[in-house]
Amino acid sequence: MSYCTNCGEELLSGIKYCPNCGTKVEEPKKEYQETVEVKTKLGNGEEDVLGTIAFVVMTLKTVVFALAVVGIIPLIWRIPMIIKYKKALDNKEPVDITFKVCTLIFVSVAAGILMIVDEK
């Protein structure tokens, strides 16, 4: 439902002039409609951007850690954590705060912060 921008009269769809004051009724700009569609799509949670970034950071940090040959024992818990988080992202399952804090402490501070900020 739309209203006249001049007098506030309720307008029926498809009319070109306000029946009350005669002001020309303007269609909303296409740019605005596209912006609303993009915000709606992102708002529906179709794509978890923060989660994807956290996954990439976790993976990169683990690869760099492995290449630095700091030790194989820390990889024993990093790799299963990455796999679990990837499965949770793919299935759009929530990740509990305990897992997020463990990621922050044991895998990557940046990935852990991204996961905690992400409300999913």
C-alpha cells in the first residue's frame, strides 16, 4: 500500500495521480528495490559470511602451523575441530560457545573471535 507524498492520501495500486491533490505518483526507484532484495537475502542467513571467514582462518592457521613443523601433537586436535566446524557450517547447525572458546584458545584467536561474534 502506498501513500501520496504531498497530502498523505492512501493510493490504490496502478494510479498515476493522487485523487485528492492531483500530485503525480512516482514509482519507487529500481536501485532501492534491488538494495532491499540484497539485504533480505543476506538477512535470511542463506550464506554465513563470518562462519566461512572463520573456517578459512582456522584452515590457513593450521596449514601454516604444520609447515612450520612446530609439532604434530597440536594438529591432532586442530584438524578434527576444523572438520567439525565445516560440517556444522554445511548443515547450518549451531555451534556451542564451548567449541567457540576452545577454537579461540587452541586454534586461532581470530577464528575464535569471528565465531563468537557470529550469532549462529
